[in-house]
Amino acid sequence: MFIRCFLLWSAFATALPWAPLRGQVTIIVDSVPSYTPAGAQVFIAGTFNQWNPGSFAHQLSLMPDSTRRITLPAGSGTVSFKFTRGTWASVEGNASGAFRPNRTYTFGNGDTLRLKILSWEDLHSSSGGGGGTANAQVSLLTDTFWMPTLNRYRRIWLYLPVDYATSSSQRYPVIYMQDGQNLFNAATSFAGEWEVDECLTRLHGLGDQGAIVVGIENGGSQRINEYSPWVHPQYGGGQGDAYLQFIVQTLKPYIDARYRTDSTRNGTWIWGSSMGGLISQYGATKYQEVFSRVGVFSPSLWFDARIMQQPLQEGYRMPVRFYLMAGALESSSMLPQLNQLKDQLLLAGFPASQVQTVVRSDGQHAEWFWRREFQEAYQWLKGSLISHQEGQASPLGSKGRETLIFPNPSKGKIRVKVPVNLDLGQPDLHQAVDLHNNYAFSISDLRGLVLKAARLNENLEVDLTDLSPGFYRFTLYNKVSKSTNVALIVQ
């Protein structure tokens, strides 16, 4: 009798759509916000479906008791996920209607997970909550921008200058900013917004040319991992180089190909606060061929002492404007470390005129402080054009001279203007018939891997058709091993 009843119960349980099998997990949403539209469908998106916000296979079933349920197939390890109403514009929020980090679940055997959806980001304002504050110049570029160096997706926000649609010939500098959910919209921020869009729109009304801002949302649980190149024994880290490679090798070429950007280093900035300040400082020092300006707000320099050693290790190669800013009411180590960083930059050879250190007596480690200080930092960083314009760079050797390659950026080939005064024992080298015999070149990626190397041809041209779009380092050598470096952009 016992065996018969057990078999009957097993058959009945298997027929239930939410009955978990071994290794499966049933996710039950006990409640949704009261203002959820009638008939709205709820979906789950996560690492198990490539973050598709409206996958029909991942739509939750509405049950007679008003709960919503779905059973995920058996799996292993930890998955990340969120709930949506079919698009990323209608993603769930936290209790205040603002951004909520990804949910996570580690697979067990036959588990049931009961959850509540506290708000919808796009509807919270209509129910009396915080609501959206981004202006019309802000748009969601995508919820699923692929990060090949990190094997994950990311949400990217975009601010376009007020006159972008009408000034068809104007090109704009681009600021790549960390913690993108905090830049434009109180409804998506996790600790308040910077009001970058309001600030730049206001400055445009006062005659400022404007800038494109690319807001890269942090990875939630991956934030510390991505914002430090080094591993902290307690907090993680170690993916910072891969994160910067994503910005330099994937995101920037994408933006430059689709928007009217000043794609030269002179028009390329990077900016962040806290851990975002740490990775921005590291990125600007490492990729001097790419970034000419960096905003470093309240950087988490305590995370690893190697950030202080980096300026000397990289050395001064190209002009970069550093805006280092912090508050006196932050941690006791903040100001001493900020001053130490400045000293290391000067010791490495960066001109004092290009390293601005600002300390505010009332400053705290908070978004309101960074919001208040954004305009002054932006105006200082913008300043006048930094020397070494497009296609030029300082020589590595003390006796070298400038090299010019053109066009730069380029799609097919470049022509090299040989530096006249590289000393080859000839009084007027640029008139020599066999210039190409005296010069060789190499092209390397920003990791230092050499991709092409040869002598210059008779036309002093270099074919680039076998290179993918991105940033490269072009190095020209003469026969006595003197050399110059130039940042090369392939479109």
C-alpha cells in the first residue's frame, strides 16, 4: 500500500509544472508592485539565457494564487538574474524604484526560491516614488553590450550634446565614465546621481562645445573585480586590465564608428570615483596613447599600493591631464595617498601644470559631493587642446624627432612623414633617394604584441587592411636604432 501511494504521488508531482526535479530550482514570485499593469507578463533574464529580457521560454506562469512561477533546468554553480516585463526599460528596481544589483542563486537539489519584486524602474514615479530624472539627451545604448575580454554583458548609457542632431559637421570629445547608472538618473542610481546631463546641458547654454558621455554601468557583484587590476585578499579584484581592454579595444571603436566623435586621444577622456577612480587613474596612465584627460574623484588608493608604483613603471610618454579630487571628511588615508599619487606622477615626468589636486574641506565619499564637483573638474580638464595632436607623439630617445603618419585615423593605408633630424650622419636626410632603406617600422597592440614589422616601402606607405579596427602603437626605427612612437587608430 505504501509503495502504491508513493508511486501515485510521484506521478502527480511530476505532472505539476512547478514541481522541481533533482538539480532544478523553482522560482516563485510572491508579489509584484501594486501598480504593475493589468495583464503584464513577467520574465526572468540572466546568465542562463544570455540576459534576454523577453525570452518566451523564460516567461513566468501566473498561478491561481496570484504568484508567478518558473522552473529553471538543472544546473551547477551560481547564476545571476533579474526580473523584467519583457524589456530592459521595464526592469525591476529596488524598494525606492532605483537600480537594484543582480540577484544570484547557487544551484542545489530540488530547491524552491521565493522572492518579491519591489518596484519597476520605469513605473515607480507614477506610484509616488523617485522616478526618472535623465533629460532628453540621455538614452540607453543597450542592455547587452558584449564584453569579450570578460565574457559577459553590460548596460551602456549615452549622453549626446544638445546640438548633436543639428550640428552635422561637429565632432565631440568622448568621456568614458564608470558607474554609469549613477550619472544621469536618480531612478537607476544606487546612491544618488551625478546630474552629468543637466550640467553639460547647462554649460552648452553658456557656450560650451559639449561632450559625448558613455556611461558604463558597473557589474554589480563584479564591480570590484573589474575596477582593480590587482587581487585584494579580502575584496577580490584582478580583472581591471581586461575591463580596460574592453573599453579601448571594443567599446571605443564601436562609439567612434557610430557617432561623430573626436576619435583622437585629444578627444578621449576617462573618469570615475572611488574604485572607479582607481581604475580610471590606472587606465589613463597605462593607455597614454588613448586617453588625454582623466577625472579621478575620491580614488580607492588604499586597495593596492601598486597604484603608486605604476606612474614610474609606465613612465611619461604623452601629455595627460589629471584631475585628482577628494574631501577632507573621507577616510584618514585619503588625502595623504592623494598627495602621494600626485608626487609619483610628477616624479614620473608628468608636468605639474597637467596634474591638478583639489581638496574640499566638506567633501565626503558620496555622490552628492562628486555631483557638485563635476562642473569645475570638467572645465579644468577641457582647457585648451593638449599638445601632440592627432598623429604626433614624443620620441622615446632624447635625440629623436617627431614622426607624422597620415591619415590618422585610417581605414586602408597610411603614409609616413619621416623625421628630418633623426641623426643618420646625413645633413639633410629628407632629400635622400633611398629613405625607405633607412627605416623600418613595427605596429603593436596596446598590450605590446607586435602584429606587423617590415621596412618602409618606396612610397613610405604601410598597408593596414589586415588590422582590425582599434588602437595601435606605430614605431619607426632608423638604422642606428633610434625610434619614435605614434598612436595609430584603425577604423
